[in-house]
Amino acid sequence: MLGTFTTGALSQTDLPRLLGALAAALLMGCLIFAVYRRFYQGVVFSRGFALTLVGMTVLTCMVTLAISTNIVISLGMVGALSIVRFRTAIKDPMDLLYLFWAITTGITVGAGLYLLSLAAAGVMVLLLLAFSRAAPGKQVFIVVVHCQGDLAGDEVLRAFGRMKYSIKSRTLRADCAELAVEVFCRPDDTDFMEKLRAVDGVQDATLVQYNGEYHG
């Protein structure tokens, strides 16, 4: 009986099932790709990462199918996957959600649990849709200000008023100074930028949304 598992040969009855599972995994991966592109809220959309979600869904399904059809391959893959190390840094915590969604979808489709993968996809879409329509709270922004004169720097800080802010860096040059200030505010509450522009000595002020890459 063991010999039937170790040959690795596929019968004609297994081939349609395997191809159907891979096709279903591809469709689910495209769905995850579309959801990721629709609800992405980062600074720069990475098409490469989005395509990785599709490939990861299909490849995970392939691994699951191989493990379920051949006991020798399953033991070999357990040993091979145990030495794999992924060193790519994940900058947005939401990317981990999509990665885990792609992996679990590939596993469930490979195991033949199509209804479970569709139900999970429906729950994920509803969850993301509900949170995307919720009223945005205070977010973190970085304000970079170039000004001239010592008094201008003090006036810049007074322009923030009662807002919660923190000075991240202060660079002094021969003719001007640069301030990088971390500010907590709502995306639609940026009236303080007009106050900054009105300060005497301010050359320019740039507002940048914090995306997890700034280190002060």
C-alpha cells in the first residue's frame, strides 16, 4: 500500500481535481489582489507585493496538494520548509494580514474546502469595508519646516497650539534651520499649516503622512 504513495505518479482521475484546485487558487489569489488594491491606504502602492499575494496563494495550494497526495513528498517538504528564512521587512502591519490570508486560502483550496475559503473571503471583504468607511481618527504626520532666524523657530512651535506634537529633529545651517515635528491630528484638520506659512521667516512647510519608515 505504501508503494502507491511513494511513486509520485498521478492517475487520470487525480489530474482534473488538481488542475481545478490550482485554478480555484488562482481565482482566489486574483480576488485578494483586487481587495488589496482597493483598500490599500499606504503611501506608495507596491504592485510587486500585490502580485506576490497571487503567486503565494497558488504555490501554497500546490504544496498542500503535494502533501496530501504523496507521503514521501510531505516529509521532504516539512524538512525543506523548516530551513527557509524570509528576511523581507514588512513595513505595514496590514500587509501581514494579506499575506496570512493568501497562505490560508491556498491551504484551504488545496484541501478542497472551497466553501470555507469563499466564506473567509466574504468576511474579510466585509471587515475591510466596514473599517474603511469608519470615521478616521487622529493620525501621525511629519511636518518639515524650513525657516530663518531664531525667533521663527519658536513661532513655528507656537503655531501648533494645543495639538500634540514632538520635535524629532532640528538641523541648523548657516542661513536657515530645518525642523521635523511629529504631529497627531485628523487628516481633515490641517489648518495649522496656514498658520505656519504666515509665520515670518518660514520659507516652506511640508506635511508628510507617517508610514512607519521614519525613525527619530
